Amino acid sequence: MNKAFVNNIQDVLHYYDVTGSTLTDEEMRSLDEKGYVLFERLIDAEWLGKLQQQYEYLMEQEGAKAGTEVHQEEGTRRLSDLANKGEVFDGTYIHPKILAAVYHVIGREFKVSAMNGRDAVPGFGHQDLHADWGGRMDNEPYNVAISIWMLDDFTAENGATRVVPGTHKLAGKPADYMKNLKDAHPDEIVVTAPAGSVVVLNSHTWHGGTVNHTDRTRRAIHPYYVAREFEQQQNMREYIRKSTYDRISPAARYLLNVD
């Protein structure tokens, strides 16, 4: 195939050399059974340092406006529109392991929905357990997936993400099963891993941030994906910068839905 032409998600996967063996059987089984998969130390030290540096640069430059393109949240620092805010972020939403995992979850045409960043300030960060897709009907296909790129260690003390394994298989929404979504769920686990790791979550799986009990930040970026027939969280066509469009590949343009 001529890699200059990308017309569908299969072309994208081929462009980035995603094959049937990109994920191990164990990784696919984790997505199927638990609703998430963890790739430890996926980011090398040099790239990680550059991601951290650009993250902090954007926070300083944007100040109180940081995150306004999509969402701001009390008790956290947020960033949005990261596809347009540094070449260093390009490799996150096109990484073969991530694309393979997202395709395994959604199973059909998909696109990037948003490129956000989030870190809870000390003493804050607890979220209700939620799915990123309202209530799911019986036998409804999976429509969303998110990758969480850990720019700092994720620990049980610093606000790491909690997940309730297997809940992606349930119909309805978390509120159908729990009275108080802020409460701990008896089956929840906190995803912990060293900086440079990435977790891909079937976003129908119940999850949420936890309180940062330390005196330091806990940074992450969140390339988020949605089945192609649905709207993006951030309309990339409205935001795409010419410098970004000219820099990225035809496959990346297809993923951002700006082709």
C-alpha cells in the first residue's frame, strides 16, 4: 500500500505497522476481561522528560485559561488541545500499542476525540466513579477508549486512577448499581505504575481519579478515542492549526478527523 493514501482505519493501522501480534494474548485478555491493559514503561526516559517539560511550559503559558478548549475541573490542573501544542505529543495518539488496544476495544472505525491533560493538586482529585459513555445498553458495541500516559509515578497516595474491573460488561450506568459514586467500590483497584507507563481503558469501564495525598503533582495526558460515527469531544476541524496539519502524517490527519 502507498502510505500517502489513507482512507479508513485499516489503512491507519497498516501505516503504523499495527498487526495481529502487536498485542500479546495476555494484553488482549486483560482488555476483554478487566476492561483495561497496562503497558509499563512504554515511554523512554528522553521522551518522558520532553513531555514533562512541555506540560509545565503550557501550564505556565496558559495560566487560568488552561483546559478551556474542553474542560476545567476544580482542584486540578487541566490542559486541552494537545494535538496542536507541541510535536512531542504527536507520538502519543499514534503509538502502535495504543492504536492496537483501542481497535481491540472499539472494533471498527474510530478517531481521536480529544487530547487532554490532568493532574490533581495536593488534597484534591477525587472523582465519582463514572463511565465515559452514559448508560450502555445490552449488546451495545463499545464506543470509547482512553489512554492515560503517566508523566509521574502513579501511586496509591498521589491520586492515581481507580478502576472497577469487568464493569464494561454491565448494562446501564454506575448510578444504577451504587447510591454514592464517591464511595469506594468493593472490587475497585488503583492502577499504579512507574512514570512512563500507559494504561488503555475501555471507557465503559467504571473509573475515576482519587485524592492526591502527597505534596507533589501527579501529571497525565489523555488521548481519548471514539467510534467514528460519533462527535468528538473537541472538534478538531475547528481547532487544527496549519502548522500541525502540515507536520503530521496522512494517517494522523485521519485519526484527528481533519483529513
